[in-house]
Amino acid sequence: MRGKTLYTCSDCGGTSPKWLGQCPHCRAWNTLTEGPAPAPASPAKRFAALAAPQPVATLADIEAADVARTPTGVDELDRALGGGIVEGGVTLIGGDPGIGKSTLLLQAAEALATRLPVLYVTGEESAAQVALRARRLGLAGQGVRVVAEIHLEQIAATLEAENPRFCVIDSIQTLYSDTLSSAPGSVAQVRECAAQLTRLAKARGMALVLVGHVTKDGQLAGPRVLEHIVDTVLYFEGDTHSSFRLVRTIKNRFGAVNEIGVFAMTERGLRGVGNPSAIFLSTHGEPVAGACVLVTLEGTRPLLVEIQALVDAGGASPRRLSVGLERDRLAMLLAVLHRHAGVASSDQDVFVNAVGGVRISEPAADLAVLLAIQSSLRGQPLPRGFFAFGEVGLAGEVRPAPRGQERLKEAAKLGFSVAVVPKANAPKKPIAGLTIHAVERIDEALAAVRP
């Protein structure tokens, strides 16, 4: 006799008794997958948890102290984590296949093994393949313990016997538990295995890193509840055809979010990039039309990124394409440029690109994008050593960007000499070697760069 089935959403983990084209919980399409329904709990078990009430404390009386961190030995990874690993902290890291997740974690495990007991659990490769990668990276591997296992109960027993302080699970989608009948990688298995490992890490005070697969859209595969279970979520970004990689923090219960670590892939593994602004700036012998340098903010780190724009004659349906920037915001900025600065581009193709494959989401990039478009449209390069930042509103006003003083000082330190910034971001004291044009509206910004 066939058992009862339940349909589970791969995005949010919500359930439905029958298949639907759209998840009734998160409204995602074609995400419901069939699986066996769990057996209903007996009334005795259902009310077994109703025990004596737990002691409750007043918030003001609770002693709060900063969490202790252990540096991993990989500086850029420590930056993304907020300073290092935390005892009992669970980190989820995702990225495209072959981008360098296992390489980075193996390097971190090697550096930590000199100070802590380390266990590397591999579910996708054999122990020999992990050893081969370590040899290729020039790692000694003397203190790194390795086990190839995908059975959750066996992994829990191994953790009990080895008692590591740092553990890597590569990857969570390969694990399965005997308590569930579904296949490895299913929503129920991923959620259950992650929850069990998280409870184990909290109970033992072990720093745990879970490697997660990503979907075609670049999001972490499996239910979104997986991101709520863990303490920190890192995304590995970058083009596999480029040697540069970014580790971006999306969630961090122990530190700041939107921090990034910048790495360069070499024959000896991933190496941290001390001055990431250098890789996001093109090297032009002379200033070229359509290029404007932006000072963006990634967490606590100001980065200089070159924004390139190309405006060309379009047809009946001109295209608006952007790489590394929001396409909808580009269309809005073009409308503002026309309405409040009299620069029309309705019959032109407009292409905008952020150099180096970096993704910029903050609105402080608006002013640099518009100045790059204006420069390309007129065929007039911006001055040498020029940069800009600031948000542009629909009324044509230029709004201030957060932490403007740090952006200005970072650009001046790298040798830039001319800036167009919002008036509210103008420094009270002059910055040596920097000429600043403080503007309030977009037409003032365009006038400031005209020859």
C-alpha cells in the first residue's frame, strides 16, 4: 500500500497536501516536490514537551560580552566573517561549482590545524581526492583530519570520537539521515541534517562550516529556512573565467553584513588581495569617454570601481543593458537625466558595466553612472583623476551617501584629485590634493565636468 505523500517547496520549505503550480506560502512557481509525509505524532509525544516553565531573566540583568573569535589565518576570509570563527558558530557558504569553496576551506583548515583540532568531512569527493588537492596547493595537511562520509548518524559519531573545534561539511546536500526516507539532497533531508548538525555544534562549542550548492539563479539551493538556521551566510562570487573571487557576507549574527573578502586564484590556491580597488579600475593611458570612477562601500571597506558606459545609435526599440548594476534603476536614471538635465537618450542604446565583475547595489552609484553616460554621449572624457558618488532622486536632487568622508579619504589616498559629490558630503576641512565640487542637483554635476 502506497504511503501518504506531501509536497514541499524547495524555496521556503512550506508544505501542501497536493501539487500546485505555485507555492501557497512564498508564491514561487514550480518549486513543489513530492516526498513521503511524516508519520503523525501520538498525543503522548505531542504533549510530552509541556514540562515545567523555564526561568526568565530581565534583559537589563543579562550579562553581555563580545564573542571570542579565532582567526582562520586567511585574512580576507576573517574580514568577511567579522574577525574569525566563533565557538559554536555555524557558517553556510555557497557558490558556483568550481569557484573555489573547497579550496578556500581547505586552506583555512590547514591554517587552523596548528592551533585547533580540525575535521574535514567530504561527501562529494574521496579522501584521496582531498589529499590530491592539498598536495597541489602545497599544503602539508599534518593536522587536518579527513573523513569521507554522507551518513548523518555516522558523522555525528565521528564528531563525538574526534571532538574537533573546527569542522567543514562539504557539502550539506550530500548528507542523509536514517530518520527520513527521502533521498539525499531533498528539502527534508537538507533541513533535517542542517538542524541536527547545528544543534550538535552549539552543544559542543564547535565552529561548523556547511558548504551549500547554488541554483541556476545563483541562490543557495534548498529551503530558505536553511539560511535562518545558521549564524552566518557567505556567498562566493566571481566569474570562473577570471582569477578574482569575492566572498560576500549576507547574514552574520556576530558581525556586520555586506562585508566582502577579495581573493585572487593562483596555482597555489586563493590569495587575499590587499588593495582590491586596483582590480576594479581599468588602466587607461589617457582618459577615455564613457568611464567614471565610483567610490562604493562594501561593508566597512571603501572600494574604487570604474563604471563604463557606451551610448550608441539605437533602432526603433533602443536597449538598456547593465552588468553589475540594476537594470530598472538604469532606466529611471535615464529618465531623470532627460527631465532635469535636458540630455535625451530615448533613441540611443545604453550599455553600462561595472569593471571587474563586481556587483553594485547601493544607490550611491547613481551619480557616477549618469556622468559616465553623459561622457559617452558627448564623446568627452572626464578629467584625469576624477571620481564621483551620490544618490540621484526622481526630482533631480543629489542626495548624500553614507560615510562620505571615508570615501573621499580612500580616493585621495590612491591619488585621485577631482571629485563631484553631494553637498552634504563635502568635508568641513580641505583634503590635501583633492578638489571637490559639491552639488545639490544633477544639472550642477554635469556643469561641473564640462570643459
